[in-house]
Amino acid sequence: ENAAPNLRSLSLSFIQLPVPDVVNLFGDLTSLKLFSNEQPDSACLPSFQDILSLVRRCPRLTTLCLGAYWPESDVEAQTLTTGPSIMLAQLEHLSLEGGTDYLTILMETLPFPLTTS
């Protein structure tokens, strides 16, 4: 099985991840930062569900930053529902930017430990 057991931190800007092909590589991450520097382009960026799948497979995250990934109004956002909770028991820092509908679903999906700022 392909894995990156020593990789702890990953920061990417405006890149499409071949999810689900890579999600199993990142199980030991403690820091995940994904940013879009321009207007979100749904053809290029991972879907919201792909990002949730990736985060779900990174239970050791202490830092999660998702910047400007989802537009304010979008057809996909209107069809989203809250899925199973994603427990990130060691999460200390959370930074999110994006459309309100997406962020609302994300906030409902992530129960926050008391150490999160």
C-alpha cells in the first residue's frame, strides 16, 4: 500500500487532489492547509465531499486551514446535508474561508475539542 508515514504537514495552493486516490496517503498528517488564491473554479478544485473525505482520514490533525475554496452561492451547496461527524480530537487551530452554506455544513460536521482556537 502506498503511504507517507513520515509526512506530518501538507500545504497546497490552488491544486486539484486526485481524491480518493491520495486520501490514504495522508492518515498521519497533523497539519493540513489547502488554499485557493483566486476565485474558486469547480472544475479545478476538489469537491466539498472530497475535502470532507480527506479530513475524515486525517484524525491526528492539530491544524486545519481551508481558504477560499467554495463560492458563496453554488448549486452543490444547496444539495449538501450534514453527514457523520468527523472527530478531530487533537485539533488546536482551525481557519476557514468560503461560502456560508459550505462553512455551515463543515461546522456542523466537526465537533470541536476545547483546545481549538
